[in-house]
Amino acid sequence: MIQPETGRPCRGAAALLALAAVVLAAGPASAGHENDPDAFVVNYFTGGGTDGVLFAAGTANQQCTDQGLPQITVLSASPGVRISVTPGTYTVTGTDYGYLVCLGRKLPGMIVRGSGSGQAEIRVTYPPIGQWYTHTLTLPAR
């Protein structure tokens, strides 16, 4: 801050500028944010195959913090096959993209269950940018 009359810094302005420089140099860590670039890596995790779960999907960062639920849409199913898609927790067993840093952990995601025998085709759309793919589920004859 400059005094308009003299063009010199206001009293205490040097201290204020020094404080601002310290705060700016500290960066996000001073605001309580994670200073680890891996915290911003998005992984697309999968699971299923046990306890009646045909398939499960979720999104998390390298620290296994949830990054939002994917959307799962049933595109087609064999006659007699019934598919349900609900939010819930699942155990990570694989990845569609990213690192397996959360392998074996329970994460929030979308859970696919089904009954009948035949096949169902689903579309999995992951946040935050909407990447998607189709996946074929096979329900065995019982």
C-alpha cells in the first residue's frame, strides 16, 4: 500500500507484503489441502463375483478417497434375466483404469446384481469426465 501524498509505503505495509509472500510461498498446504499430486489421480475400480454381486464399479484417487459414483445403464439382457443396479460398498478386485492402490479395500460404488441365466450388456460411465465402455455380464444357469 502506497501513501498517495509521498509515494512511500504505508506504515506496516512492508510487514504486510512480507506476510503475503510467506502465505503465497506456502501454497495449498497452508490452506489445509493435500500437497500430494497423487491425491488428484483418478482411478476407475471394479469388483464383484462374490455375495451375489455380478459387477461393481467406483472411482477413487490414489488415497482411496471416493471421487463420485459411476453411472451404470443396462443396455440389453437375455429373456428372463433381471438386473438391478444400486449404490453400495464393494471390495476392489480390479481396475478399468489407473493403479490398484485400493486392491482389497471396500469403497462406495454402484453394485450390479442379477438373476436368471443368460447375458446382459451394461454401459459404465465414470466421473468426472464421463469416460465409458460397455461390459457383458454372463449369468450362469442354476
